[in-house]
Amino acid sequence: MSNKNKFYWLLLLLPAIFIAAYAYNVKNKKALATLPYFGPKNKKQATDSVKHQINNFSFVNQDNQVITKNNIKEKIVVVEFFFTTCKTICPIMNNNLSKVYNVYKTKKDFLILSHTVDPEFDSVPQLLNYAKERNANTKNWMFLTGKKVDLYNMARKSYLLDNTLGNGDEDDFVHTQNFALLDKNLYIRGFYDGTDSLEIDRLIKEINLLYKEYEP
């Protein structure tokens, strides 16, 4: 066979090769791209052996329901820490979270968890009023309160959203603009600046990418 004929045969075979590769990926449920896992070492990408899954917890939401780790399993979750009387970064953060909420509020397997860092003031009725101002449905956006020491431990040691030192006493205070993204197995898959609109766009794109990992 001449070189010219070989070239023509190669041109004919290339589309078939691409189609076969695509079909193989679909058959084997392989995502074209996946998000990294993050662990406790300076929020760097973790290896499979040090994937960071969040700890158990017990907090109360704006409807006075006790919420634990079991309530958020099998959901894609965005996490933040804020307080209702904040006049600086929190309104920006929650306006941006409203954009995220409006994209995914019809999905049963999506949830936003907003933890107060001022549980002494942010009672259940206070959180309920705050949620109503944002037209937030408990099914997709929960505002949580509990013991200060437990909330702060979750922020620092579980969600890795704050690297300051403290023990949750009356002089301790957490004030971070960062969000965390959890997958359905409750591993951390991303961090985002909640005051940055470009970061919010990235969050939405990466939530979509995370959903693709669970597509049949």
C-alpha cells in the first residue's frame, strides 16, 4: 500500500477512534474532569490517603430542628460562617450565596449551611427572621446555631475555613469570608472567597462539575 493510500485510510479511521474513545468513557462513567480533594495541610490538595471528611456535629436550624452529619449525607453542600448583625463582609457573602441558592434551590440533593459565629445573639427566632429576609427554604438553605465552642471547632478543624487559634471562649471570634464545598461523601472539594463575584462564578461552575461526578 502506498504512503498516499495509508494517509487516506488514517483520515478515515480517526473519526472512528474518537467515537470509540467517547463511547468507552460513557460506558465506564468516567468524568472528563474532577475536582481535587482538600486536606488540613495549608488547604493544599490532598492525596487519596489523607482525604478530609468533616466531623460529626449537632446544631439547630432556623426551624428549631436538630441537624447532624446524617442530615447532610448524599448532598452537595456549601458551607459558610457569618452572624446576622454583621455590617461588613457578611451581607456581601449572603447576597452572593443567594445567587448560588437560586441556581440550585429546586435540587433535593443541594444544601447551604450558614453557621452563626455569634450564637449568644443569633437565636433560632433571629435566624428564622434572617432566613425569611432572604426567602430561604430550610430544605436548601439552613442557618445553624449551637454552642460557640462547637461552632468554632467545626469552622477551624472540620471545614478548615479559619486558621486562627482559639478555644471558643468569650474573647474568641471567627470572622472569615471563605466558603467550603463538600461532596456527597462529605469530603472537602473546594474553597472560595465569598466576597468575590468571580469566585462565586467559579463556585457555581465547580458545583456543576461535582454534579457530573454523580451522573449515571
